[in-house]
Amino acid sequence: MTESRSRKPLTVVRDKGQVTIPVWIREAAHLAEGDPLEVTLTREGILLRPRKLVDTTQAWFWSKSWQSGEREASGDIAAGRTRTYKSDKEFLRALDDVDK
């Protein structure tokens, strides 16, 4: 079995339905061991689609509302509408000034 980009590579179905995806295809698709693949039977054959899953402890970050806030914050940073503080005391003083 020769792996070549000019020819369509062949692989063999092994025990338990396992197949080996050629390394250059795994690299091009950014696949790593343990990555989930969606398997679909199509008219043309079998289609494998990589599916990157988000850890449930990180799902909040990828919600529409959080991502909207991230885009807004990135826009503010790019436009120079942010301020940095040299210390936590300076930051807290600024917060006190806002309350007044």
C-alpha cells in the first residue's frame, strides 16, 4: 500500500471496522488520535467529517452572547477605547470615581 497524493490511497477495513487514514490526510484535516469523526453514508460512498467537540466546562465561552461580547471587547481594544492600570489600587480608585 503506497501513500501518494497523486493517487487515491487505499486502506483496509480491519477488525471492529477500523481503518487507517493516511498521515498526509490526517495532517491536512488536523486530525489527532481520539478526535471524533462523523460518519455518513452518501450516494458516492462513505463520508468522514471531523467534529471538534467543546469541553462542557468551556461551553459558556462559545455561546452566542459571550462571543458577541468578545467581538465588542476586541473592537474596543482595537479602537483604543480601553484603559490599563498600573496597580490594583489605581483600578479600585478609578471604580470609586465612577460611583461618585
